[in-house]
Amino acid sequence: MNTPDVEGDVIGETVQVCLDGVMSVFQSRMREMLDDAGIERPDPHPDEWYPLDDFLAVLHTVETDTGENALTKIGESTPRFADWTAGYDEPAAALERLTDAYEANHRSAPGGYSFEQTGESTARVVSTTPYPVAWEEGMLKGTAELSGTNFARVRVDESRADETVFDVDW
């Protein structure tokens, strides 16, 4: 998958998840991918801003080289390491505030999230961000599971060109 040029920046704490969220055996390969994308050593600094386009290129390389499952796992680790679910003790509350988390971790980046609770333990999340679908699927699962549930399931409906619709159950 080719990545289109995407404006904006992402905070280093989110980029660092590429290293923290993978098994140690893959960290050196991930470090090389970050270097190749211009996010050079030392590791990303949590409070520095990096071009979103470079970070997306790394995520697409992960998907191409190691598959969707690896990218989903990185997405699933993101809320745990980036700590954006702190203070939420139920999935609906955390999922409803994804746009706030997105805006806090990005600067001048396109897109966002909308949230609709569809049942007692179900929701629909619509993303208009430039992130790969597999990464977002994992991120939504990780967000729900860190916010008061032991298990979450995310189903993807990619039927629209400019947005991705996710159904989340917990």
C-alpha cells in the first residue's frame, strides 16, 4: 500500500510505541525501519514532534514486511504505552474521547473519530484519520481493554472511501 503525502506531526510518545510495543526480537528491525523513515537514533523523544508522513511510512512498512497481525499488535499496544486512556474506567468513555486523544498526540494532522454507543456494551467508531486500518483496529481494541473490560472485539467495515467504520463490542 502506498502512503499518500500527509501533513501534520505526531508526538514522539506515539512513535516510541513502535519499539516498546513489539517483542524484543523485533526491536532492532523496527529501529531500522524508523531510521529508514528519517526518525533516526536515538529513540524518539516522548515530547518531540515527528512528521506524521514518516511515521505512517513505518507503519505501512510493518504491514507490508510482517503482515497485518503485527501492525494490529502495535496498534493494540499504543494506548498502553501512550497512556491516553488514563482516568477512564469504561470502554465507552475512552472510545468517545478518541478525537481528544488524537488531537493531543498530533499537530495539524487530518482526520478524527466519531463515536456512537449502539448498545450496552457496543459502539460504532468512525475514523477519518490517515492511519492504516489494521493499526486502528488494534488501537480500538487496546483502548477498550485498558478501560475496564477484559475482552474487546473490533469488526471493520471498510465500505466508504474517505472513512473507516469500526464496530466495537466489549
